[in-house]
Amino acid sequence: MTTLDWLFTLFDSFGYLGVFTASFIGSIIVFVPVPYFPVLVAAALSEKLDPNLISLVSAVGVLLAKMIIFYASYYGRSVLSDKTKQRMFPLQKVLRRYGGFGAFIVALTPIPDDVVYIPLGLARYSPWKFAIATFSGKFILNEIIVWSSVILGRPFLESFISTDIDPLFLTLGIIASVVLLAVIVYLSIRVDWARIIGKWFPWAVDSSDNDDIPNQSKPT
């Protein structure tokens, strides 16, 4: 039995719940680059599932996983010192203005998106705006994958979806993900953003409107 046949059996048994579960698990594991795209490909080729509903259910599963990651970063900010929060004010103000666009772009592409989502959580970006941007990007990406699968058909996609993952490649991917996310988090909380951002976004270092940033402490 090929990988594609096995996935067909899975969807015959679990249907949209299988799509949701696979999408959620593939998105919740931050440090392990497990793509859920093969699941969408196989589901799209199943005659029992509607392509648009596949995209919708998968996007909901991904969104739920990403919201958990986002909120972990969002509330993790509370353990930071007031001095660190003060350093992050300029970054927070820039992300508040452009974060939705960034979240949408990374959701629309297959690149690792947690490197953007975690800083957005640390910067206390609006959860509702984050959810809308992420869901929109993932749904559009899913539609592209699903309908491409429907159009290209099974013969072309059999070799793509049955390709085994090299354990060495997976290990290197995990290590790279851990290092990259560690660097992103470190830079988010340690860099003097006022000096860097002030060159391109002078308005972000203006302290006169600090009061309109929620959940921040006044500098002493």
C-alpha cells in the first residue's frame, strides 16, 4: 500500500476530522518541521470530500494551533522585566501597525511562520487581527494546494506524496528551527529597538503615545 492509498483509507474512516487533526498536529509542533501539505493533497483526491471544505477545515485546524503558540508568547511576555518591555515598545508599535500584513504573508507561503508569530505574541499584537490574518492566508494557501491537486490529478502527485523523509534532513530541520526561533526570541527581548527602528520609523520611538499600547508598564 502506497502512502497515498494509506491516506485515502484514513480519510474514508475519519473524513474532515482527519484533515483537521493532521493540520492541527502539523502546525502545533513548533520545533519540528512537519508539513501537512501531503494530507491536503491526498484529501483533495478523495471523491468523498469537498475541496473547499478541505481547505476550510484545514485552515481552522492550523489557526487553532497557531493561536495556542501566539497566546503562549502573548502571556509569556508577563515574565519579562519592565526594562525589557520598555526596549520592546518601538517594536511593539511597528508590529501593531504592520503585523497583520506580515502574519498574512507568512501564512500565505510555506515558509516557517512561527518566527513571525512568536514576536507578534511578545509584542502583544491584537489576537483578533492575528486570527483574521492567519486564517485568511492559510485558507488561500490551502485552496491553491487543494485545487492544484484536483487539476493535476493522482498520477502526478503519487511520487510527490509518497516520498520518504530523510531522518538526517528532519534532524537538521529541527535543529535549524530551534536555533532560528531562539535567535528571534533573543533579539525580540534584548535588542535596543529604539536605536534600530528609529532610523526608519521615527514615530515608533515617540514616547508621547505610549499610553495607547495595552498592557505595558510605565518606565521608571
